[in-house]
Amino acid sequence: IDLELKKAKNWYAEDTVPSEPFFVPRPGVTEEDDGVVISIISEKNGGAYALVLDGSSFEEIARAKFPYTMPYGLHGCWVPKA
């Protein structure tokens, strides 16, 4: 969320439940959003993966699929209304 410009960037995928994301700054950072955002994504079909987004653009950089189901996290899961 950019509080000065009053704009927000979002990531969304159908039938997924993201955990609370966390920011990892790039070593030697000079801009506040220079780094990556990581979230664990649980899929409604039972799959799960770690999602890595660019910190400034929110474009997907990578995802790493887990070979097992991940339970929804206990803090900060974003479950859509039914």
C-alpha cells in the first residue's frame, strides 16, 4: 500500500488461500520496496506452494510447489467470502 499515492497492489489467484505475506529486503537496499514478498499459498484442491513476488511491482518471480498439503496458517489468512 502506497499511503502517499493512496494506491494498493494485489496478487490474486482463483481457489487459493494466501498466508500473511512477509517482506525480505534485498541486501544493500536503497528503496523501501526493493526486495521480495513471500507468501505460502494453500490451494482448495489440496496443493500448496511458496509464492515469491517482486516487492515493488508485485509481479510473480517464482513459486515452489510443496509435495504435500499445507494447512491454512493461524495468522493472517485471506479467505474470500462464500
